[in-house]
Amino acid sequence: MDALKLGARDAGYLDVSTNLLPRGVFDLINYHLVTQRLALQNNVQFPEQGEQGKKMGVGAKVRTLTLARLRANEPVIHRWQEALAIMAQPTYVPASIAELARLADEIWFLSGDQSVDSSWYTKRATLSAIYSSTELYMTQDKSADFVETEQFLDNRLQDLMKVGGFMGGLGEWLNYTGHSAVNVLRSKGARI
């Protein structure tokens, strides 16, 4: 609270203005999280056509939006490990996870994903995990312009595509096998 009061003084506010932050420093962190999430809609614009004259796919948009949100942490990255530690405190975990879920939802929405099946949940949960791990990686990245963080994100997204392709193929196989089994049983007179 002392640091908040000193910060308020430096910004030209009265010490009492810190009463606007009932959760203390977490409210400042949450403010950053919310404003940066909401800024994605205005700060990231997609061209009608990509580099090869094709429309940008949902996956490329997810990557662009995720990277833009990570880059919004650059001005505070030197203190972001502390912010992550505060967000991990039991009192703030529910609010932190809720904001992470809203971020994943916002990224998928802005990328144009319109799925309404069970993949809606898995996409958001997976993106939340990828974003969190990449954000943590970024706090240790000393490379110029965070190119190693960008590579880390690309590797995680490629892993997701591989697993997603496998799971999609597995789902198709299970669907085909299930329908085939039902049809065989029907051909033998079973009432299914």
C-alpha cells in the first residue's frame, strides 16, 4: 500500500485515491490485463487478403492476436514475474483464471472462430495453457525483440495442430467405427 500511495503522489493524486483499489496491487494488474485484452480489437487489424493473396486463416489470426497480447506486456515485463506471483495468490486465482478465460475467448472470437461444438471449450482451454506458458517464458527471454518468445509460441501452436489433427483423425475413426458397428448389428436384426 505504501508503494501505491507513493505512486499516486508521483502521478499527482492524493494518497486517499488508493481507496479506489480495494484489492491493492492486484487491481492494478487486473486493470492492465483487462485494458490490454480489450485493446486487441482496435490494435490488431487483419487485411482482407494475406501475403499470397489468400484470406488469413483462423490459426494465423490466433497467432497474431496472441503475439500482440504478449507484446503488450513488454513495457512491464521487467516486473511481470512479480505480477504473476500476485495473480497466483489463492485470493486472486479465481479472478486471474477468469480473466485468462476471457482473453482466450476474445482471441478466438476476434480470429473469426464460430464453432459451437465441444471444440469451443477445448480450443479456449488449450489457448489459455499456451498463452500462460508463453507469458511465463517471456519473463525469462533476453533475446532481441523477444524472438525466442515468438518461436516458443510458434512451437506450442504447432504442437497444438499436430495433436488437434491426431485427435480429429481419432474422432473420425471412432465415429466411422461406431457407425459401422451399429450398421452391422442392424443388418443382423438388432433393433438399434
